[in-house]
Amino acid sequence: MGAAAATACTAALVAGCASGTTGDQSGTPARPSVSVPVSADVTAPAGPVDRTAPGAALSFGQSAYLPANAFRPAGQLVMVTPTGVEPGVAGDLPESVTDGGTPFYVHVTFTSLVDRVVDVPSVVGLAGSPDGRTATRSVDPPGGLRQCVQTDPPKNPTRGQSWATCFIAVADKGVDVNRVIYWAQTTTDPADDYKATPVVWSTPGTPAASSAPTS
């Protein structure tokens, strides 16, 4: 498992930090400014791991073991460690990216659990969320955006090798994105359906979700 959740930069967790904002004039609710770790210092387990079950509730900085390829749920697993969500402002990005919404920057670290990679890990299946159930729209950050830097995985990552990346969660005005979910519909079995019961990362003390997931 990864280190305990952190919303402030600590040497044990981060390689760098991104400064949060408190909101903007477009109607996004203000929340305390945060320093979001842009990467996690984690160690892969020595032996085999079980896939993290749907509905798991984790803190930012804790790791889940999830399908490296959301479209191949029975394939290789990867260690997924979101470190936080940084509020942005609409002016950070062109209208063609935000489409009238407000951006939030989701920072996540992947760690390889295999010596020979078949399923290349990606952020597909991950999303920002205001409630732990509803997924916001995810977009790739444009080049040159300092607040959110997308990193390609290494060509041949070895077991235990980590890399940090970022994606943009775009929410409607007035909606605060303060969670990350894994909600890929990897199976039709209700007992193993991440879309029905996502894995949720949040800051400790964040109220539990009460609404049903959207389709």
C-alpha cells in the first residue's frame, strides 16, 4: 500500500507539488487552498496481489491494484495511487477544452507490478468526482500546461518502477471535484462491477456519497 493520505507536501510522499486555488468567478465553490502532491513515493509489494474490490474507500496517497487496461479486466494489474485533486480556473485552458466548465487537475502515480508489460497502464477508467459516484468528463491536458503534465509510461517498465501523470476533470460550474474514482465497467457480474460501486479516493473526513452513479 502507498503512504497515508496527504494534502500538504511531505518528503515521504512527494516529488513535487502543485499549488491549489480556492475557486473562480465562474461559480466554482471556494474551498481551502491545497498543495497537491504530483507524485507518490510508493513501493510495490514483493509477491502477488489481489485486485482491489469494487467499493473500496481509500485516502489520497493510498494505492489500489487495478486492471492496467480497463478493457482487459482479467489482464495484468497495476498499482494506482492518486495523490489529490487540484482546483483550477477556467482561464487556465481554452474554451475548446473546458466547454464552459471548470477544470480540476487529477494527479496519479502508476507503479508496475510485472516484469514484462503486456497491458500498458493508462488513466482510462479513472475520473474526478464530486460525490464518489458521479464521474466528471476527463480530458488530456494540452502541452505546456504547467499545472497538469501528462507523462507517457516508460516503454518497458520494470516491476516496482513508478511514473506520475495528470489528467483534467472538467465539471459543471458550481461543482467541486474532491474525489477520484475508478469506475470502469469491467464485468457484468454485479459483485465485481466498478461502475456500480467505484473504488473511491478522497481526503479523510470527506462526507460519504449518497447518490446513485450516473450511466
